[in-house]
Amino acid sequence: MRLFILFMHCCGNGFNPKTHSGTKAIFNKEFILTGKVESRFSDFYSFLMAKRFEADYGDFVFIDERKIENMLAETEQFKNALITSTKLKP
């Protein structure tokens, strides 16, 4: 969830997204298409949003430990890419 908040902050900085899909559209336009952030992170954002909705609205969510470890590593890379591209302080 913290990564999502960082993401919203980075994409909302100077922009005014009204929805999660609006935030993703801004992210794609301002970060992916300009090459500031690797395109794989657009897919990762979609994955995170799907997991967030699943956790919020599903009955139970199960993710095995290996998947969590992979997600944490990818999240760290995503966080660093956002911080670097926006010059935010960690």
C-alpha cells in the first residue's frame, strides 16, 4: 500500500488525477512514454492495483511466499525508479 501512495504522489505532483485509472494514464504519459521509467512498471502497477482490489473486495487472498519475495523485490525497483525519475527524497 505504501508503494501505491508513493506512486499516487509522484503522478499527482503537478497533475490532478481523479481516479486510479486517471493516475495510471498520467503515469503512462509522463513517465513511460517519455522513458523516465521502464515500461515494465506500467504492467507492475496494473498488477498491484489488481491485488489491491482483490484484497479490498475479495473474501480471502492467498499469495505464496516466493511470490511475495518477488513482489517485494519488484516493488523496491519500482520505488527507486519513481524516486529517481521525480527526484523525491526517500
